[in-house]
Amino acid sequence: MQDNRFVQVAVNLPLKDVFDYAVPEPMRQTVAIGKRVWVPFRNRTMVGYIVAVLDRTDIPGIRDIKEVIDNEPLLSAEMLSLTRWMSEYYFCSWGEAIEAAIAGPFKHGKTTVRVRGTPDSLPRVPAGGKAADNILTEHQNKALTAILPFVREGKFGVFLLHGITASGKTEVYFGAIDAVLAQGKEAIVLVPEIALTPQTLQWFTERYGKEKIAVIHSRLNKSEKFVEWQRIKTGEVKIVIGPRSAIFSPLKNLGLIVVDEEHENTYKQEDVPRYHLVTAAMQRGRLDNGVVILGSATPSLESTYAARRGEISFIELPERIQGRELPSVQVVDMREQRRPGKRAVVISKPLEDAVGRCLAKKEQVILFLNRRGFSTFVNCSKCGYVMQCPRCSVALVFHFDQSQMQCHHCGYHSTAPQVCPECQADYIRYFGAGTQKVESELHRLFPQARISRMDSDALKTKTAHFDIFDDVKSGKVDILVGTQMLAKGLDFPNVTLVGVIAADVTLNLPDFRASERTFSLLTQVAGRAGRGAVEGRVIIQTYTPDHYAIQCAISHDYNSFYEQEMVFRKQLNLPPCTHMASLVLRSKSEALVGTAAEKLAALLKSESAKRNISFDMIGPAPMSVFKLRGYCRWMILIKSSDVLQANALLKACLQTWRTPAKVKLAVDVDPLAVM
């Protein structure tokens, strides 16, 4: 019998090691792997997580734990394995990975919270959604025929479900979940945005009943998160729905993970631990012997590449359900829409006319622009001054409703100027368009229309996403204007027209994924049209109508886009043909950060030579957005065909490297953006 005299504890600090503590005699029968403990750390007391129980230690003079917090382990063996893998793959501490995996109240050592009512997460929408569409198509049946043997045998498997918009991917999810529940197992359904939660909850509660479902998302307060966590952990819940963090739900008998809209960049965590949900979902599926379904109308190039190489299974749904046609697409060349001497065109005449016809027929319209605010920059036409954020090297955006200039990176805001801050002239001009300007223009063109906006500015209140969803679904909104969250799987049957205000917004970013994101956004947002009885129509406004990303989106041709984009990726040895890791150094001192970046690059080269590890390195160089939140930033990019070798090289370097004072280092494995 183990003596339980010592424990190894992980803490939420950027330290790679776990720490040994002695267990006082009275606590030896209560310590267990997965429990939380209060431990002394330096000059304070912290929550720690027991990751091992020992009968001996080689470390002299270790300190005692102060208290065992939990009666039962908070973390299962599978969750500890998942977080351990995450810490090693994504270069964070085990404690940081664990803290990402548990609900907020538990991070502070709490065992109970004051509960006020039940979670405000249940759908408040009328019945009659996906649950009614139970007759499967030939392609849906074929998909389930491939998936269900893995579910029934309890075998790990990953399936890429490539289904065009409105092809019935949700019914395939339902079929797989039915099989999982029949075996007494559980499922996680992941969505890319909180804004999709009301719709997804509607479909699943109609199908399975609300008592079997829990929802996890960041808009829940502490007591609501606590209640949902406890419902999941005690086995009351069979299906968990939520965005990225729902992958850590403490289900005891997980059989299925569904990642809906798997291509979305919101599945990548920006802060430590910088994990990608798709990769983490596959790892959890492997640990739990579960099935993982990656669903999308525009799969990421990484997923399609893996499927074509036979690393994961491929399933296709090539037709819309009930024989519905894909929407027709019209491109408006905005170079021909300019009005000399007049204000810039926001809504072209063809789009204006189409909106008017829809309103006359009591049909709904979605207008998409992936840029919030009113004007994208403010300029003095006399001296050329552009208002910039004092903390970031980006232009400030004008927000009309607050009459403020705002930075979308750091949150800085200031009063909109009446005269130029540089030359004091009153030649201030507002350029560019955001969702607020589109909304304003619509009110001018269609004063009787009921218009709503769906962007991060409009969704600041806890229930805003439910309220907007309710209003559109019930017909209280004629025109919905919004950013990329509109492209993410929303299903409004009365929407017959989708207008893309500026297709070039994402195309011209300094990012190698710009074409992929543009194609995906255009295809996805186009798919919001014609999901009911009336055929849909899409109008795309662009200054570059001949670009292959736009041409392929017009014809809904994913395969052609993939082939053309992969030529570019192979030529430049970019993902998915290679793996990347970025090392970002930042400091308030421009000189310090540049010197540190040069030294780290030299260390990488010398370590790779010692270990005979081949890799390509880009940089070190200043980042395109050089200054962010007051910090100057340099980047080193590493490319390698073998991610494990690249990670081994990084690990060796970081064990040797000592980050200079006043310089911070962030490592991002498989980054989505390198700007």
C-alpha cells in the first residue's frame, strides 16, 4: 500500500516543472491524483493540482501542503493526460493547461458557489427546427454507415464530413449521437461562436430534451458555470454544447466529439495555452476511444490535406437537402460603381435594388461586412495626418454611436476630433466603412425597414445573441447586418438574399491564409441564403472580381479552390505542407526586443546543428503590426515537415534560453495568423 507521504503538484504559473510537497499525517488518507490542494508557493498560498502521489522524494527540505480542497478528484485520469499532452505540445506549464480545462470557480479553490436560479442558457425560440427533418438522404445514410461501426465498437476514429451548406450535416450528427446514447455514452458538440448557441440548443433540445443537455460558454456567470459543470460531472448530462472550452467537459464515458464548422479560426486559443480545438479534440478522442466528426462546408486545408493523405476518413454530402438549389451568385465590380465627386459607394445599385425587392415580398436579408465600426480610419485632407492608436501601430476606427475613436486591438478610445490634432485644420475626413456605416446607409435607403446589427459591439450584453436570434427567427427583423459571426452556420429559412459589402476586406490582409479565409467566408455567408422554400440569391461587391478565391466562391467550388491554393502553399512550403511555430518576443524597448530576437535565432541555429534537426527559419524580423498594446514585437517563424522534431528543437532551446529582463517570449505551435 502506497504511503502517500508526498505529492507532485502543478500550479498555474509559466513554470515547466511540477513541485514536490510533503503530506502531513492527518491528510495522507485524503490526498489523491486529480484533487486540488492549497500549497505554499514562495511567499503566498496557491491552488495546486495533484498529478502524482509518492512515497519518497529526492528533494530535500520540501514544504507541506496546507489543505486538501476536494472530497473527490476534480480531474479524471483522461483529463490529466489531455492537459499533460497539451502542456508538452503547446509549450505551456501543466498547471496552465489544467486551469484552461476547469470551470472558473474551481480555479480559486471554491467547492460551492451561491446559485441564483438556473442557467440562462436554454433556448427561447419557437419549435420546428432540425429535429423535424428526420428522413435521411442517401448521402446522409452513407455517412452514418461509415461512422456508426466505430461508435458501436468503441474505436477511435476521425471523420471529415464535407457537406455543402444546407446539406444536412446536423442530421448526421444526430444519427451518431443517437448511437452513442444507445450505448450509455455521452457526446460533446462544439460550435465556433456563442452566437450559434441559441440555434444549436433549439435543435438539440427539440430532439433530446433539455434535461439531457448542458451548455458551456463564456457568457454564463460563475454560479451558472458551476451548476453546469456539476451536472456534467455527476452524469446527469448526456450532451454538452458549447464553444472551444467545452472540449474539457468532465464527461465520464465520452463516445463522440462533433466539431461543427471545423474550419473556423475561433477554434484557436489566442492566450496560453495556445491550443487548437481540432487538434485537442482528436487527442481527447484518442484518449477516450471516441469518434471525432469534423464538419464543414469549407474544411480547413489542413483537414482536407490529412483526409487526402489517408490520415483521417473523408465523407461527403454533395447536395442540399430536399433538392434545394444552391443560391445564384452575382458579382458587382465596384470599380464600375464609383461616383466621381460624390461620397464613396457602400451599397451598390444592384444590391440596393435587390434589397428593395426582398422587402417588398416580406423576405429577409443578410448583409455581411467583416469590419465593425463606422469608418475604418480618420484622415486630415490638408496635412495627411491619420489618427493612430498610441499603444498599437494601427489606425483608430470611428464608432458613430459613441462618437469615439477606438482601437480594435487594445481597446484604447478617445473623442472623435473636430479639427486635425497635427495642423489644427478642420479638414477631417472619414474613410472606409464598417458595419455601423452599413446600418446607417440602410436606414437612409430603407427608412421603413427593421434593421438589426450582429457584431461584437452589438453583443455586449449577456443575452444579446439570444435576443437577436429570436428577433430574426420570428420575423421582427427585415435586414440583419453583421461581421463574420453571420457566416457561421446560422439557419434562417426566410432569408432569401445575402449581400457581401466588401469581399476584399480579408483578401488583402498580410497573411498567407487570406485567400482561404476569403473563400471560406464568402462560401459560408452565401450559404445563409435560400435555406427555405424560396430560392436564394447572393450579391458580392468586390474590386478584385477575377481573384480565384472569389471565382471559386461564386461557383461554390471547394475542390477547385483547394487545388489552386495548394499550388501556392507547396511553392512556399506553407501549411498544410509543413508545420509552423512562431516565437514572438515583445518589450517596451525596441532595442532590447530586437537584440533578444537575434540571440534566440542564433541559439536555434546552433541547437539544430548539434541535434542534426533540419528546419527552415524566417526572421527574426519586426512583425507587420509592430507595436501592440504598448509592446514592440519581433517574430521568428520555424517551419518543419516533422512537428515532433520541431517541438524537440524548441524544447531544447527553451531549456537553455533565458529570456532577458523586460522581454517576454510567447511560443505558438501551429499558429493561424503570423501578422
